[in-house]
Amino acid sequence: MNRNMIYIFTRLFSPEDRRFSAEIEQRIKLRLTSMRVPVVKTFVPYRDTDQASVIVTNKAKYIYEADLQRLHRSLALVGFLNGMAKDEGICFEIGYAFAIGVPVLVGLTDFFSIQLPYGKRLTFPLDPVLMNMVSKLTRVVEYSDGGKRTYSQQQSLHIAAALDQLTEQLAEYVLKQKVQPRPSSGFRLSNTKTVHIELAGNQFEWCRMLSAEIERALKAKGYATTTSNRLNPTALKRVKDEKSIVRLGDIDIKNVLKSDIVIIGADSTEMDPGAAALQGLARGMNKKLIIYDTKSTLYSASGGHVMSRNLMLDQSADVRANSLAEVYRAVDKLLL
């Protein structure tokens, strides 16, 4: 498929989010033009899928499929990933882009880092899974003009400075038509069906307890299992530098690639960013996907569609399980 566009990611749920996506698009186009880079198409979700006006039977499925089609035609996935809680739909797109070989360029302008509470108290900018998937990371945490402009003007200049750096990196991908190597599913020593369990990288105690319970149940059924542990305190206490943090994310990625089924824990308001990215990777690699989501409420969007969470996650799953019993039944059914 011919790749001829730039896919711009941002949050999309409010007018201020959508306005920001338009500002990103405009700045990128102006900067590329000033650099004499050939103009390419841009894709902005919501706007370019006519999300506000399109009338179809299954709107969520229509939007999901339209977004993935654009990703397959993209030279790069570009945008900002700010805030403590990362947008789960964006993280899914990053994982999917990584799976299909689309370069991912991320900008950060916030002042948050993830910090380890022990040892050297190392900090890192993103979940270790995302650090493996991002092709280029641009970070502009502070911007100052010495107080010569208004507060609002300084914030605009801060964003512009980050966007200019991001666009300079983007230009290289546009000019050279660079692609990201697609990940390989790797070599398997056994024909035993393997299930990977992803519960927020085992960051929380309840995740570690639940992962162990799911592992015991699946092994009793004769399945092989792997578990994400990039944020498990036991693993993090052995970390010496940023490279070893990145390696923890790489291990989780490789385990997903070697699996037949991936179980993704979704029990939070916003899915863990690494988990959402691994779901995107699994979908892009055609793995079987089970979302374990026990929440008692749904979201109702003004366009008429109802979903448990971001539609990219809802629509990409083969099964949405509301209990452990449903998870186990789904594994058996998917591996028949």
C-alpha cells in the first residue's frame, strides 16, 4: 500500500483538543514548506472520518476501521503525549503503528517523568513499552523569552519550539520515505499454545496477585503463559540505567510477539499506556485479544455509539470479558 500521509494524533473528545490537533497540523505544514519538503497529505482523526456527521449502522466500527486504514497509508504517526495519564486510544495507535512499520514521532512539553522510588531514583519519560516503540522523542520541558511576552504568548512559543523540533525530525522520514522495521514474532521452541498476561506491567499489588491467579488457572489447563513485568518492583529494583529500563519493555513486547493470545487488563478509568500500546501491537500482529474489563459502567457518545472505553480498544478486541470465568472460557474458545 502506498504511504502518502502524516497521521496526527491528539486527544479528540473536546473542542479544545480538536483545535489543538488543527494547530499541530498547520504548524507542521508551514514548517515543512519552509524547509522545502514536498507537501504530503495529513490525516486528523475525528475531522477526516466525518465523525460528527457520518451516519452508519456501527459508527464505532466505522471510525476504528477508517483510522487503521489511514495508519496503513501513513509515512509517520506524529503528535504530543503529555500528562500523567496518557490517552489510551493514542497508545493503541502507537502500538499498531509499531507493528506495521510506521515510524512514531512523539513530542513532550509537560514537566512529568516517571521516577523509581529506590536506588538511584532514575527517571524516564514514558512507559518502557512506549520507549521501545517511539522512533523519535522530542522533549521541550521549559521555554522562556526572559519575560518579554505575555503568559499566553510564552505558552504558544513553547509549543511552537517543540513542534519545530518534531517537524525537523519528521522531514527526514518524509524525504527519505523511511520506514520502521516490522517486529518479528520470533522463534518458538514448543507448539504449546501460549497466553500472555498484561495487567499494567504488574505495577500494582492487585495486578501481581491477579496475574499469578490467571497463570495458575491457565497452566492447569495445559497452556504456557508469560506475564508482563516491566513495572514489577522486583524487576525495577535491579535497574541500573535507562537502557535496562528500556530492556524491560522490550521483554514484554517480545513475549506478546511469541504468544497466541494476549489478555489485556483494562480495569482503570484510562488503560495503562503500556498495556494499550501492547494491545495495538497484538492487533497489528493479528494475535487473539481478550480485554479483561470488569467496570460497571459504559460511555455513551453524542454520536450514538456506546462503548466500555476508547473505541480503538473496544473494537480491536476479539472478546471483552467481564469476569475471570469469562476470560478462561474465551481462551479455550479462541484456541480451539
